[in-house]
Amino acid sequence: MAAKAPVKKNLSAIKKARQSEKRNERNRTLRTKIRNIIKAAESTAAENNKEETTKALRKAEKVISSAASKGILHKNNASRKISRLTKRVNASGKAAAV
């Protein structure tokens, strides 16, 4: 947990600190959700269940894109995450077919 900032002197700085804490908490939960959903998609890909894997991939894409549109992730970061996840899922599908 980050160290507390020194006590602010004016009302606008106090309010900004409160807003920052709330936003930080909200963003942290969404970033955690993104990491968990990516892990879930990768684990279903490892199980070689094509239907479940595609569902998990679509869900991950939706969550990542949503985070990018809300400003939690940069759009290029989100695009890179989706691209790499799709590449991993497709590679595992080809390995299972061979």
C-alpha cells in the first residue's frame, strides 16, 4: 500500500486527494479483473476446449476494450493485450489439432 501524502492545506486539494483515492481503487479492481480474465482465457486454451476458449477470448476482449474506453488502459496497451492473447489462443488451438 502506498504511503499517505502529507495533509493538504486547501479544500480543493483535499477534494482532489479524495477523488484520486476513489479512482485509484476503481481502476485497481478493473486491472485485477483484466489480469484474471486473461489467465482464465489462457487456461481454457490449454484445455483444448475450442468452444469454451472462444467464449473466454471474446469475454476478455470485451473487458479489455471496455477498460481502454474508460481510460484505465491506453488504447495501444489494450490492443496489444488482445493481440497477444489471440495469438496465444490460436497457437494452442493449432498445437491441439496437430
